[in-house]
Amino acid sequence: MLSTVTAGRKWALRWSTTDSIPKRRAVILTLIGMAAAIAFFGLLLLVSPTGIGLGDVKLAGPLGAYLGWLGAAAFVTGLLA
């Protein structure tokens, strides 16, 4: 139990330093990518319900998260491919 608490403190300290600004930006871009992909596929579901299913909308979350982590160019290319 003590090692878990110590590891948690180390993780919190690592995220609170100034070196973690690129990591925070990547996490924020990941969340934005996930939300944008779900919204895009949700809109496609509303526009054409016979062309896309709810499973595709659910799969858009992890897809958008990964592509958002890679960057804007990869996100747009991957989402429209």
C-alpha cells in the first residue's frame, strides 16, 4: 500500500513541474480530438442513420483520442480517410 501512495505522489509531482507542459497540452489535445470525433460521427449519424451506426460513433472516441494525440494534421487526415 505504501508503494502505491509513493508512486501516486511521484506521479503528481511529475505532472506539477514545468517540464510537463507538453504532456498537459497533449492530454488536452487528446480530449479535444475525442470530443470532436464523437461530435462529427454523431452528426453523420443524425444526417444519415442508414449509412452509419451507433457502433461507429462509439469507436470514434478512441480514434479521435489517438489522432488528437498525434496532432491536428493527423487528426484531419485520419478522420476523413
